[in-house]
Amino acid sequence: MDLKRHIIVEGLRSLLRSSTSKYPKVPYVPPDGYRGAAEYDSEKCVGCGACSQTCPPGAITFTDEEKKRNIELKYGFCSFCGRCEEICPWEAIHLTKNYELAVYNHEDARTGIDIEFFECVKCRKSFFPEPQMKVSLEKVKDALSKYHIKQEELANLISICPQCSFTVEEMPERRLFMRRLVE
Ligand code: SF4
Ligand code: SF4
């Protein structure tokens, strides 16, 4: 087909079919794998903060408050790279197909999650994300059994905050525990 004919055919085709989408009248459905706004899964997030540490532009931050850890993602800083989704050990953050992120106030372009802290059994001070503690215990269960250590023994030790652990009363038990791991 010569160039002239090609141009005429394409011109006629464009009269019959639209070259642009009808968005926003007709919602646009992104293809699979589209990297839109990331969202947390509150059922799965343990509050470890790994997503925050690996986010290249620093869009994710976390703040430890008295009783909880607040994790926050600011879409204005997000480059939609998907690193947070890749790195999360618990599959608790996913890039969705949501691309409609326009807001009047940039402070509103955010998402986040609150994770409750565990309370020290001695001083009642909150010190560590509770869900992270639970999943960590579960993860080391098999390794502990090799040393004939029960999960509850480790649970008892880690339920005491660092300040209360390094005391004259607590240290001997901790030392004995560590010795069982190396003997
Ligand atoms: S989303 Fe994943 S990586 Fe981020 S805090 Fe939650 S569990 Fe950790
Ligand atoms: S998609 Fe990339 S830039 Fe956006 S929050 Fe996740 S890691 Fe950060």
C-alpha cells in the first residue's frame, strides 16, 4: 500500500472509531500488573517497618507512639516502583489499580495503618509491635525445638522490655537461656 492510500485509509478509520478513551465518563480499567496506589492489608501487616526502610523515595515512614506504631504512606512522594510490595515478608502491602489520587490538599493523599504495641509484663510499658512478636515466635518454633526449648520459654523472655530485662534479677535467666543455644 502506497503512502497516500495508507493515509486515506487511516483517516477514514479514525472517523469511524475514537482514538481516545471516554474517561472520566466511562471509567478506565487498568491492565493487570498496573502499579497504582499501594494499600495495606490490616489483617496481615505486623508492623515490622521493612516497607519503610526499603522505600526508595522515603514515601513510607513510621512513628512509634505510646501504645502503637503508625505507618504512613504519602502518595505525593511515591514513585509506584512496587518495592514495598516485593519486600514485605507478610504480603501485607499491595499496589492496587487505583489511579485516581487527585486531592485538593496534598496532606490528604496518604494511607496508613496503626499497629498495637505489646506491653512489658513487668512495667506495662509498650515496646514492640504485638503482631510482629507473634509471627516471630511462630517462625522460630522449629529452630527452638532443636535445642529442646519450648516456644513459651522464649515468649516469656521476650515479653519483658529491654529496660526491665537488663536487671540483676532478669540477667541470670537470660544468660542460661543463651547458653542452651550454644551448648
Ligand atoms: S506492610 Fe509488610 S513490610 Fe510494611 S510494616 Fe507491614 S508487614 Fe512490615
Ligand atoms: S511503590 Fe515504591 S515509592 Fe511507592 S511506597 Fe512502595 S516502595 Fe515507596
